[in-house]
Amino acid sequence: MTKHAVGAMFKDLSAYSMSPGRGFLPIDDPVLLSGDADFDRTVGAAALGLHKLLHSAHMRDLIRVLPESPIDDLVAKLQPPQLAAVMRAYSYLTHAYVWGDEEPARVLPANIARPFYKLADHLGRPPVLSYDSYALSNWRRFDPGKPIQLGNIVLHQNFLGGQDEEWFILIHVEIEAKAAAALAHIPELLVAVERQVGGQVHANLLVMEASLASMRQSLARMTERCDPYIYYQRVRPYIHGWKNNPALPDGLIYEGVDDTPRQFRGETGAQSTIIPVMDALFGIAHEEDELRTYLMEMRDYMPSGHRAFLKDVETHSQLRAFVREHGNTSLRALYNACVEHISEFRTLHLEFAASYIHAQAESGDNPVHIGTGGTPFMTYLKKHRDESRRHLIADKM
């Protein structure tokens, strides 16, 4: 790269589907429906009525008779927020269809499978419920003039509904909002590192340190309105995928696409881009093993712009090397404080995973030994935390 090229690369965050005030949350507030009358009256209405539909003994029959939407036409005329609403509707309908009865469905009917598969391909993500549809693009503000924070946000879409499901997802939305300040300062921080201006590096890290601390404070509120038992029994069962899942060992057939079962991971916080970007920025490396393979796979489930931002930060961040070589005691301490916050965030996540999943009694197709992403999560979360702590920089003697 030419001198000072980093600043030019990150100059326009909107190129990554990001914004300085919102980070990875949508630039515009997510919309409830697509704005297409035919879709909203049929598929959209069915998705928004899932909390009722899932109590029906004929849930699958009702989904099977929904009209097949002309996705090519919708893609041509709808803007990104409206397409996100369509993607969210198909994601929720699919998971309700698969997991909403006593036995999981092994075939997704063509009227849902074909448009869902085509839309997912257009958006560059797998045809499965992912973090973007579950959290990033699934909220509205009570008062649009007030911040995106707990108390002023509610979900557009639920499965069964209720306080515990709302709170679990809204905690993630607030964490994303709290991360925005840290993400917005990454371009300026990387320019300061490139130009070796220690004072500017320090100033940007101060903002990032406060943002990271705030993220952990939001996560710590999980227990206020999300009960571990209710989460495990009513929230978690619907977000599993069909890869490395013993309930669907061969995967799911998308009828009308082809007859080969497809395997996709379920929704998981590992599909959020925040922590991977922080790992990339601070030079926190993970060993080459099954964990790293899984983390790399999770990038396929992120929105394409976020994935590109992560890749660019990973490629161009020299922050750790700069702090090691040129940082004074104060800068090293600030760098370490940020790494500690990342480690503490992972520790708290590990504690919640233990109480909300591992300590629960396994039931039906809801195993306690693998996460919704299809991995042995306790082992991986501990490894994440330990690898973070190993990247603290000792002060020079």
C-alpha cells in the first residue's frame, strides 16, 4: 500500500454497510414490512403472526399454502431495508416450519425454499436464520428521537414472543449500538498507527476502551429479564441450524432447489462482527484448530459489507506491533485495558452459556453440549477467553 492509504480505504464506512453512529446496525431503522402489498399481506403477515401460528396444530399446513413470492421482482424494486424485512420473514418462517412441531421437518416446501434460497444468494448469505435477521435488522424504536438502547427498542419479529425472547435479542442490539463508538474510531486509529502518532493512538484507544466497557455492562444485564429456564425451553429451540445437529444429521432439503440436503449453521452470537473485528484490530490470534475453522465459517453468515470491513482491518491493523515497539507505559496500559475488556466480555458470555444452556436439562432436539451454531461451545468459549488474555503486552523494563 502507498503511504497513508489506510485512511483512504476506510474513509467511507457506508461502503461497508456501516455508519459512525451505529456501527454494524443498519444505517436506517429496520422496517416492519417490505412495502410490497402482495408479500406483506401473505408471507409477511404469516411471519408476524408466528407467535399465534406456532400454537396451531396445522402450522406446517398453513405455511405450505402461502404463495411463492416473485423474488426477482422484489429484488428489482425494493431497497435494502425492505429486502431485509423479506429476508427476516423467510428466515423466521423457515425455522418455525423446521422446529415448530414434535419432530423436525426434513424438507422445506418449495413455496418457501425457492424464494428464500434465491434471496439469500442475492444478499450473499446462507438461506437460514442468521444474526442479521435475528438481531441487527429486527428492532424498532418507541421514540425515533431517542437512542437505540434498552427501554426504547422492541423487536419487529418473534417466534413465541414474551419478555425473555425480547430481552435476549434486544441485549444484543444494545451491545451493537454501544460498539459503534469503538468501530467508528478504527479508521482514525489505524491512520495514527500508520503515521506513528502516539498521541492520536492514545486518544482513539481511550474512546474504544470506554465503548468496550459499555458493551460488557449491557451484556451483564441479560439476567434482568431473561430467565435461563425460559430461554432454554422457549427461545433457544427455534434458532438451531441443520449442520452438525444430531436431530437433522443429513441437513435440510430445500424443495424445488434440488434434492440434496443442505447443511447450514444456526443463529449464534459468533456471527456478530464486533468481537472478530476487535480481535483483528488488537492482534488477538486464535490457534489453527477446529475453533478457528468454525470462526472463519461464521464470516459467511455475516452481511457482506461487514465481512469486508473485518477482512480489511485484519489485513491492515499494525496496532499491536506499534504498541509493542513504540508505546510508552500509558499506551501499553490502555491497550491492555481494551484487551482485558474483550477477555471479560468473553468470560461473562462463558458464564451465561454455563447457566443458560449447560446447566439446563437436555430436552428433545435442544442439546446442551453443542451451541446453536453446532459446536461444543463451552470448550470454545473458554479457549476464546484464554487466548485473549495471552495477548496482554508486558511493560518494558
